[in-house]
Amino acid sequence: MLHLSRPARAACLLLLCLPLLLLFPHLSWAHAFIVESSPTENQVLDKPPSQVKITFNENLQSAFMSMKVTDETGKRVDTGKAQLNPEHENTMEIKLTPGMKNGIYTVNWRALSADGHPVNGVIPFQVGNGSNAYTDPAAATSEGSGASRLDLIATRWLLYIGLSLLLGALCFRLLILPGMDQSKDTSERQKHDQQTGITLPRWSALLWSGYGITSVAILISLPLQASWDAGVSIGQGFSFPILGEALQFTGAGQIWFIQMILVLVLSVALIYTLDHSISNRQRRLWGYGSVVLILGLMLSKAFIGHPAAATHPAPAIAADFVHLAAAAFWIGSLAVMALCLPAAVPELPVSERAALRQAALRRFAGWGIATVAALLATGIYGAVLYVPAPSLLLNTSYGLVLLGKTALLLVMLAFAASQFRSARQAAAAKRAAGGLRIELSIGLLVLLLAAVLTHLSPGQAPAVPFEETRTAGKYNVTLAVSPNIVGSNEFKVTVRDAKGATVQGIQQVTLTLVPDAPDKSRQEFVLPARQQQPFLTQELLTAEGTWAVQVHALTASLDAVDAEFTLHVSPVK
């Protein structure tokens, strides 16, 4: 064993850290920060400004600089082009369109520091005391919504179909097909399984079709998403500057890079899975490896969208992953039974045709029960998580689509029960083939609605003042927000001990608001220090939706008091 002195060990540790410093330079060097803005954060103006100006502590680079000013409906009110002030290269500015109405406006900005570090943030401000929220439905869909989302929905639908074909084809071959003939002894059954799997018509074509659809969907998802995020045309989304910015500065870009690596590795695993020059055992091992890679693709998908933005992302991501995996297994297996097994039947003796269909349905029934249980459990969890009020199921687009998806799943379940009954009757086995195709068609519609849901904002609870108390160790923290709508709100925080007495000597109270939607920015408020509780502040809530409110207080004895609340903010009525 090589023994190193303490200085040598320290030097080696430093060398090991150098790659991390190169990969994550923002951990070791400072970058530009705002010293002044006009309007200022949370400023209330009597009349609309003509421009927005942000001044930093150092000069900026002109590359990747952007400012986006939007009203409460999401409509842009800027001229679309941010620029550096010719006389002050540390100031970025953008002109605003005339005729801005009273309401809440949000400035989302991004800049590149002189040292090459990207910085971004959000500045909310208000014009007048009223609000123009949702007064012009046509304006709300004038840019970046409506038809522009159809390409993203179609791409997500193709991704779900491709993943379902991949997972279903492999799992049918690995888990269902080997147990379809229990009459033979072990050696004969293994030989029978190998021969049946090799001669199963259309199986390889179905597998590679799933891989091709998945690859194409992932490949084009980044430029489409980048064009949406940047507010540019689809053609511009394929340009290297936009793609480079998306890869570096967005979570979707980073996940896309991981997905592309998984897709490339998956191609190798599938080639060996279908390689008849190696043993059956080796092919099965490569098949199981392919399943793991496909599950990895599904898991990576859950790290972007509604689950990743939930108050508690870990269980939301896990539930989304299990839900997609269960649906993909069910629908993909249906594709094999509806498309591959009928092609295999003519190659078998008449006496074995009905037996093959019956065996496939019986074998799939056991897995189907587990699949349905997983779908129901994760579906109920998702409904409770994303739809806070039952009335919103009928009053929001998200709720209606969710109900439609649930209804189709129930229809699929009814067909599955019918197929299971037919598996017990040889005369009905032929009729089951038509039912499988209908069930598969309904499954594809379910995947379409699932893709639509990923691009809809979940419904929000009615506007009511918020007040809850949470336990934080030996303290009780009460948060009250009124009127709990988009716009100006009063935040009130009270910290009490276990006996109910207010805690004296609180040094500081900070509120951090984390949105559930990835296109919104977090907000942070520092409540003014007071001798007596409650702590009060008047702040702007910039958008409706679900927010995780993190309360952090510091007592005179330097005890940290931390509590988290879930706030459902409603639009202005």
C-alpha cells in the first residue's frame, strides 16, 4: 500500500476537486448581481413604465441576454429585444409596449456576467391598484400557447407510445411468454420458450419500432421545448445558440442529454438481445438490461414537469414513474398480444392455436392485476396532489382531461375482465383477438390524454384567506395569507412555544415561495423585525397556482425554526 504524507494527501484531494471546479465553476467564483432596477422589486406604480432597466455590479456580455415582461395572463408586453445600455455596459434594458393596463407584471431576466457566468431572476411589479387578469382570453393565447403546444403534446404522445412498445415487447418475452406452457418439464419448457420466442412473428419489428419512435421523440423534444421556452419559432429552436442555451441553463436540456445517452446505450443492449449467435441466457440478460434502461428513460421524464415542481418532489416523481411504467407495461403487452400472437397462430397446429391464446391471456392476467393496482394507487395520489378541490374536476381543463383519462382506463379494465373470462373458454378465444385490438386502441387514447395533461396547468382551489399552524420542533408556527389571490397580500407569521406563548427575541423571519410550475420563479421575502408578534409584511404574489411556502425564523438563542406550508393562490376575480 502506498503511504502518503498529509500534504501529499491534501494535494491529491485538491487535484480530485479540480474537475468539479471546472464542471461547476459557480461553486467557486462570484458572478454579477443586481444593484439597482427600475421598476424595483414589488414596486407599485401609478402609471405604466416605458421600459425596464436592470443595473449590475459589473459589466455584462451581450450573448444570451434576455428580458421577458409578462402580465398575469402570460402575454408579453415588451418589444422582444433586450440590449445593453450603450453608455453603461453593466445595465440591460428593454422597451415596453404602450397601453399597459393595471395589474401585476413579471420581469424574467437572464444575463451573462463578464466572467462568463450566467445569472437570472425575476422582478415583479404592479401598475395601479386594479388588475387586468383574464380580461382578454384571446390575448392569453396569442403567444406561446394554443396551437404552439400541439407539437409538444404530439412529441410526448409519441414518446409514451415508443416506451410502451419497448417495455411491453421485452417484458412479454421475458416474463409472460416463458410461463405460457407449464405442461412440460424444465428442460423441455426452456427449449420450447426459446423456440417460441425466436419464431414469434413481428416481435422484433415491434421492438425496433418502439425504439425508433422513442429515439425520434426524444431527439426532437429539445428543440421544440427550447423554442417554446425562448418564445421563438420552431425553426429557430433548432439553431445552435438556442439549443446550447437550453442544454446549459434548463433542466429539460440536462435531462435530454441524459436521455440521449440512455438511448444510445439501449441500442447496443437491444442488438445483443436479438443476437442469436450468443446463448439464450446471455440474450435474456441483455433483455433485462434493456428493461432497466427503458425504466431509466421513464424515470428521467418524471424529473421535468408537474412532479418535479411539487412541494415534495421525491414521492411525486416516484408516483409518476410507477404510473407511467405500469401503463406502458399494460399497453405494450396488449400490442404484443394483438399484433404478434395472431400472426403466430397460423404457424401452429389447429389444436394448439386456442391453447396459445388462452395461455397468453391467463399469464397476463396475473401481471394485469398488479398493473391495475399500481395505476389506481398512483392515479389517486396524483389526483389528490394536483387537484386540491374536488369541484375543480368539472371546472378546469385539467380536471376534465383527468376525468376522461380515468373513464378510458375503466373501459380498458372492463375489456381486460372480459378477456380474462374468455381465457377460460376455448370457444371465446378467437373472439378475444378483436377485444384486444379495441383495448389497445383505447390504451393509445389514454396515452394521448396523459400527454395533454403534462401541458395543462392543474386546477387551483377557490380564493379564501389562508391560515395554518405547523409544528417545528418545540415551536408552533402560524402562517396567514390574505386575501390569498394574485396581487398584493398580507403575510402574517406567529411563532409560539409549546405552551402557546409567543416567542420573544425573534431575530429574523424569511419566507421563501417555491412554485409548482417550472415556468414560474421563486420569491423570497424578509419580514421586518418587530418587538411584538405577529410579523407582518405586504407583498405581491405574481401568479396563481400552488406554492410551497418555507418559513425560516431565528430565535435569540440562535435556534432555527423551519416550517413548510402549501399555499393555493387563486386568480383575481
